[in-house]
Amino acid sequence: MQRIPARELARGVAGYAALVIASAAAAQTPAPDDPATLDAQSIEGIAGLEVTARGSVEFRQGDFSVFADYLRFNREFGRLEADGGVRLQKAGDRFFGPSLHYDTATHTGSLEKPSFLIRREQTARGGAERIEFLGRDRYRLTGAHFTTCEPGNDDWRLEARELELDYEAEDAVARGARLRFLGTTILGSPYLSLPLNNRRRSGLLAPQYAQTTNRGAEFVVPFYWNIAPEQDATIAPTYMSRRGNQLKAQYRYLGQSFAGQARAEYLPEDKLLGESRSGYSVQHEQRFTPSLLGRLDVNGVSDDQYFVDLYSQVRQVSTGNLQRDGYLQYGRTFAGTAVAAQARVQRFQTLQDPLAPIVPPYHRLPQLSLSAARNDMAGAFDGALPFEYTRFSHDTLAEGERSLATPVLAAPLSGPGYFFAPRIGGHHARYYMSRPDPGQPVRQTVSVPWMSLDGGLLFERDTEWAGSRVAQTLEPRLFYVYAPYRDQSQLPLFDTTLADFNYAQLFSENRFVGGDRFGDANQITWALTSRLLSAGGVERLRATVGQRYYFSEERVGLTPTSALRTSPESDWLASLGGRIAAHWITDGALQYNPRDGRTERFGLLLRYAPEIAKVLNVSYRYNRADSLSQVDVSGQWPVSAGWYAIGRYNYSFEDKGVLEALAGVEYNGGCWVFRTVMQRVQAATDVSSKAIYFQLELNGFGQIGSNETVNLFRRNVPGYSVTNPRDQALVPPSLGASALGAEGN
């Protein structure tokens, strides 16, 4: 083996390279301190001009290397020719071919009949009749094909008459292109422009297809417009075989002090209804100053059945009220006092189901609020003084104005193992009715003072559970509330309802939610919580039980005819949950009526997730008052090599029917994934919607079909994991959060 020393060859090349850099810096020539070495079985030539090497040739310069049987290198001009088993390496890229011409000064040249391996965010490989090197990271391939599949597997590949790859601009252009999948051409185009990373760029997105009962066959060809770095838009012409042609558009923007988006949908003529239909949504948020914030959220549709007919997801088809809301909010701290003010206007569009009508909520036209809060006053007190004025408007119900003040003063104490928080406050409301109900006074005022005492202890000991050392806590808590009776039977009901009876409500001063009622109270709540905590602080198990005792009968109701409590005790509330084993979590809650000896509410969740992309969820929910009894089963599980089954079944025993069902499969072919899902949703009282979606995802290239497949899996199966994440590392599902009572949508 004969070798020219690095310092000798580098000296000859560097002497000329310096001239190239000075005269044509844009060519990005090798720096003068990039040495070049040449190893071969035989080397001959003129030392300062040109050398020829034969036999196991290795040429290296920086991150550029050439291996061949024969190589000729002109030191003066930096030109290189190689033949016989040529292998060219540029950083992580590899090129193979029989014959190479290359200019090391300009990084240009050509390689005949190459095969290649390009390592970027996704590793791509392929071949061509010829490749031209157009710069450090630019290539033009003639008669090319490429794929991200492993060698020996060409399940999918892109073929092109000409393919340009520009890794400096992160763009690719294919001319005379066709996409082949499992040997069949599934897409052809005379011109394709593709991104080489996740950077946004204008162009057609992958077409989407779905089949639904309400819309029929649905085809969408979205166009993405990258208007500017801080603005973009998506325009989606949609064909629905049962409904007609629809146009959807979304515009998004972002600034230093503002952000927002606008969406619009228009169906010129619904084939089934014979009329046009439309929907819109606008959200905007802007911070005018560090203390002043504004938000706008406006939504609307053309008719009550818009979502039932044109959407398939539970969260949309079950929409009852569309919000139209805007407010300005000011917040600042003055000498330790936090001051906040807000001006708000809020309206609703109520979408009615003829078989299950609902009462539209009141509009707030306007709502003005002002509050001041300060902590650690005189070293011991926390105080707040909120005030609110609202004018309530309604098409059919009584209308009026309400002024509301709810001051509160607290003196919290805490230390290791205990806390105690006495509080006093008031509920002061004044009404003026511009359109009262018959017999209702035009002006009314009510004032309700109240006080509460809240205290708890924390005991802790070390113990052993399931073979591990854990810390066990015991946390007793008492909460007393007193509020005198004030007659509120003639007050309007603008925004108030009875609060849900749950653990948090056990420790609330008011049993109502809203500003129109404050309940009389003389009651004490007790609760006991115990936890098992691992050495790392992970909650292995949690158990809680609580109940409220009343020292007087209830007198304030929502309406004069509302049923009032007469029992001296509330229902029992209990919960049990945690990570009971390495792969198991559970969460259960119970509301038990000791007077009648019956369960009022019950919920139980059990989740098993031994590995990534393996999860099973089973939950049951029961609510006697709402006539609710539902079981919900969902999961993702591998059934054979590469195949995963995904599904959900939500059944109502009271309605004797399926509320939502979903069945899908996902196949991971290594460099591609196919997903399909069938869904059934109870869209309205007597209307169900069925849909089927397909998606083919080619790793490193793009998607064909509907993104709704993955969205459906994620919404309906807690713990679902895609089998081909972009970072090629499966992300484990979150097992810490409780899914009890979740709808999965």
C-alpha cells in the first residue's frame, strides 16, 4: 500500500483552494485547513499537479470520502474521477455507482447508474440512471426511484423521470412522477413538489376519503397556502355524494401580541334539503398591553341540524349551544393589591333537537366585573372584593339586570401536618327587571352573610405494600359552614343551578352555582383520605370517604316548588384509585344514600397497559337521577405480526342501545402504515350516523386518506399510541390521569 502523506497532499490542494475561496466564496469550497488524504495499492503522478491511484483507493477530505478501484485527482483544479465500485460519502449520505466525476471545489459532478442512501429526518434509499451533484446538499436524479423501506423491501416507492433534492432549501421536485404501492400505481402526476422536512409550504395536501351514511362518499382535496411565516390558510373543496359540493376554508395568523383563526364552510345546495347551508367560527386573542387582554370567540351555523347532517363526531353532533363571546380583561397589581376588570358580551345560538328541546341560556349584554384582592394583610388576612354587573337578555323569558358583590375575608394558618382556614363573606345581589314574570317585583335585593371553618391534619408513617416500602398518609378534614336563611323565592334564575354533589362541593360554602341563589346552611362536613406513596412520590393508592351533616332543614330552593332536603345527613361519597400494579390502574367513585340504602351514582375505571400500543380500558357509569347506566370498553392490541385491533363500544342500558361504537385496524408494514376505522354515533334522539375512514401513511413521504382515523383512535381509546411515530420511538400512553367519567371525545 502506497500513501501520500496528509501534509503533502493538503499543501498542494490548500494552496489552490485559498484562491477559489477568495474569488468565489459562494461555492462553499473546502476550508484551507481541511486536509486531504489518499490511500491505495499504487499511487503515481506529479506531486503538485495530478495523481492517479489504483487498487482499494480511499480519498478523504473533511466529511467527503470516495472509495473506488481507480481514482485520478487533479490537485490544481480539485477535480476527481473514479471508476470501478465507486462509493461516495458526504456526511451521512452514501452513493454507489460504477463511474464518478466530481469537483471538490464546487461540490458538483455526476455519478452513473447510482444507488443511494440519504440520512436525514427519515432515511431514504433508491437508485437512478444518473445523479448530478449540484452543490453541497443538492442533487438531480434522472430515471429515479426512492423509498424509506428497508433494503430488499420496496412496498412503496416514488418513481420519477427527474427528481431534484435540495436539502439546503428542504424541498424536492419530481417530474413525471408516479407513486407505486405493493406494485400498483396509486398516484401519478406530471409535477410534484414535496417538503423534505416538517416545514410548512404551499401545495396540495394528500387527498382524503370517507364513507358516511349522512354524507355518502366523501372526497376532499385540501390545498395548503403558506402565506407568510406567521400566516397560513387551508382551502378544502369537498365532494359529498349525498349532499353535493362544499367548500371549507381555514385561516390562521400569529403576531407578537395576537393570534387567531377563522373557519368557514359553505354548501351552495344540499341535495337532500334543496337549500344552502353554512357554518363559521372565529377566534382571536390579543394582548394590547401587558395588562390588557382581549378575546373573541364567535361561532354560528345556518340551521339546527347542521352538525347532525354534516359531521360525525360526538363532540359536534351533540352540540347544543354555539357561543358568541367577546371580552376585554385588565389586570394589574397596585402596591400589593391585585386589581382585575372585565367587560364582556356573550350570546348563544341554540341548536334544537325537535325530540329533545332545551331551554336557551340567557345572553349577557353586557357583563362588567371588577375585583380587588390582597394577601397577607396585617400579616394574617387574605381578602377579595369582587363586583359584577350583568344585563340578561332572552327571547322568551324574563329579562333584567343584576348587580352582585361577593366579598370574602380569610385568615389561613398552616404548618407541618395541619392547616386551618376561617373565612367570612357575603352575597349581595340587587335586581332590576325590565321584563318581569307575572307577579314578580321589578326591584329586589338580597344579602346573605356567611362564615366557614376549614381544617385538616396530616399523619404519615412508613409501611410495606405489595413488597415495597411506601409512605402511608392519614388526612382527616372538617369543614363547617353557616349562612342564615334569606327569602329568594321571587328572585329570577338567570344563570344559576344546583351544584353537582361531589367531593369538591362538600367543601363549598354555597350549594348553588351562579349568582342568583345562596343557600341557607348550618352544616359540617367530615372527610378522611389515605394515600400510599412510593419513595419517588408516585401515588400507588388513594382512598377517600366523606359526608355532610346538617343541623337545620333546607329552606332555599331554585324555585318555590323545588323539593327541599329534610334529612339530617347527606349521601356518602367515597373513591378509590391508583396504580394498583405495574401495568394496572383503577379509579372508582361511589355516592351512596344511607337513608334508602341505595346507590345514587357509581363509576369505575380499570385500565391495563403492559406495553406500548397495548391498552385495554373498561369503565361503567351509573347515575340514578339522570337515568344513566353505561358501559364503555375500548382498547388497542396487537393481534398478529404488524396488525393491531382498535375499538370502542359505549352501550346505554337505559336506552337499550349503542351510543357510540368504533372498530378499526392498523397495520404497520415497517415503512408504511394502513389504518381503517368504522364508527357509529347516536347523532340525535332518533338519528344515528355511520362513517368509515381510510388512511395510508408512507413514512417519510406523506398520507393518503383521512387524518380522522388517528384522531378517532386518540379520542376514543385512552392510551392509544401510533405505531409509527416520526421519531421512531413509541411514546407510552399516559397512565396517571383518571379517565373516570370521560367520554373519550
